[in-house]
Amino acid sequence: SDRQAREARERLSHMERAGVVSEMSSLLVHEVRQPLATLMTYAGGLRMYFRKKGTEDPVVNRTADEIVSEAQRVSDIVERVRSYAEEDTHPRHRMAASELIERALRTFSHSTTSSGVTIRKLCQSPAWAAPPEVLVEPLELELAIVNLLKNGAACMAALPESARSLDIGLECEPPHVRITVR
């Protein structure tokens, strides 16, 4: 029938698009990972160079560590894009909710939108001291928190620096955990 033919064409079209996206994501992974690996190698080489000269510099070491950390983060994001295109399952891990928040805050602090924004951590005791564990795909939740922080900061861009403040909260009412950005 006409309906079955149309549905078959739509399925074929969807499969073709998925194939193109999969090929493009594989190409992206290949093209982006090489320069990222090079950045990490250069950062490690820089640390070794200073160590050999006997002039280790804590600023250089910290900067090299940040370069490696950010390059690995980009690599993880690229891998996530590839896995979505290939419809891989997304592994979930148990981790402390406060650790996810700390990762997101560290990532946000490197963004241009964080400039002049004060972040206050609010929590229901003992949520921060004895953080609840959550079963999550860490990168997805970290990116969601970072996006909330960036959106909040963007909304305050016209305010004077003294008025630019965001609160990030962690509340635990077993079995639920709530992360808020205000």
C-alpha cells in the first residue's frame, strides 16, 4: 500500500541520515583526537623540560595539568558525540553528587561567561560533607550543570559585578538528590 511504501522510504531515509552522521562523527573523532593528543604530549614535554633543567615552575606545572585536563575533557565530549551517532549505550557510574558539582564549577570557571560571577555553594547538611552518591552518566550531568551556570551568568551580564551571584545547591532527601542553580 502507499502508506507502507511511504513508511519504508522514511525508514530508509532515516537510516541513510544516521549513516552519514555516523561517518561524519567518526571523521570528527579522528581529526580532533590527533591534535588533542599532541597538546597533551606537548604539555607533558614542557613539564619534563623544566624538570630536566632543574627549574620546575609550579605555574607551568599547573598550566600543563590544566591543558591535559581540558584536552581530555574535549576528547571525552568528542567520544560522546561519536557514541550518540552510533547509538552506543551510555554507561552510568556511581559518584558523589558534590564531585559532579565541583567538576562543573571547575569547567565553568574556565569559561568566558564566568568572569565577575560569584558562586555560592548552598547545601542541606550533610549533603556536602557526606555527599550522596548518584548513578549518572557523569559528562552529561556535568555539561547540564555548566549550561545552567552559563545561562545564569548570561542573564546577569548587564548587572554590576557586585550583583552577579549564582547559588548552586545540593539537597538530599533519600532516595532523591536535587541540584539547583539560582
